Amino acid sequence: MSLIPAFEIGVWNAWILTLYLPLHPLIMILIDKLVGTGDIFKKMGAPAYNKTERIISVLSDFVLLLGLFIYSIFLPLQLGTAWFYVGLAFCVLGVVTWTIAIVNIVDIPLGETWSKGLYRYSRHPMTLAGYLILIGAGIASASWIFLLFSIVYIVLSAVPILAEERSCLEKLGTAYREYMNRTPRWLGLPKS
């Protein structure tokens, strides 16, 4: 990693690896149309944020995440290096995880806790997958700046996650509380 990464627009830049992030709503709709019931966004709902959570959510999602994607357009990948292959592995794992998580929720009836598939091992596998994609793009481009801002995004995005869990508790009650008690927030084996 160089102190000041290259900054040039090109086809073989990090945007290729981060493209899944802005396109994921369309991918969710497509997967839901192909194998689901067509109501994936009703299932997701919108958490009730307090003022601080809303500010942090806007800052993390619309400023940092959008900024990272725009930056990735100008950030060359380090093709043919170990950085590239390690980062690519992270990104592929992230895209596969995210896609499987979407497929896991399309068949769950509206109003039920998402506790099947990857949701048995993580309460937020799509978010975790997004983190893998960002970290992978930073590694594949050997950009410490991209990695640093990805880590800032990851830390800030924990606040909206707490609001989401609070909202799920309000909507789903004890079923979600039991799910929280047996399933780790990020990753791990479920408790019996």
C-alpha cells in the first residue's frame, strides 16, 4: 500500500468490486420476482430512528457509502498482485453471502422473524456482506484511505443496526427477543 494511492478513472478500478452496493436494491427486486412473493421491501420495513440515529444513518449511508463508491471509480485495482487476489476473495465472499441472504428472506412470510439460512448464524448477514465487499475493495486496490473510510463506515453503521433491532423488537416482540438471544449480531454459531 502506498501512502498516496493512484487516482485515475479507468475500467479496471475498484468500482467493479463495489458495484453490488448501489445495485443491491435492484438485485433484491429481481431475486424476489424470480423466487419470492414480490414483497421483500414490505418485509424489511424502515426502522424508527431517533434524531441522532437518523443523522448517523444519513452520514454513514449517503455520505460515506456514496463517497466510497464515487472514490472507487477513480481507484485502480492492483491487478496481478497478492493485494488484488486477497481483496477479490473478500468481495466474492461478500457478494455470495449477500445474494444467499436475499434468497433466504424471499420465502419468509411477512411479519415473521428472519431466522432461516444465513440468518441462523448472523442477525445481519447482508450488512456483514457489505462490510466484506468494502474491505475487499480496499485491499484489492491497496488503498489505506479506502480501508480507513470503510472502517469508519462500519463503525458508524452499527448505530442504525441498533435502531433496526429495536424496531424489530417492537414489531415482532418475544419471537425476535428469542431470536436475538440465540443468534449473534454479526457472526457465530447459534445458541441452542
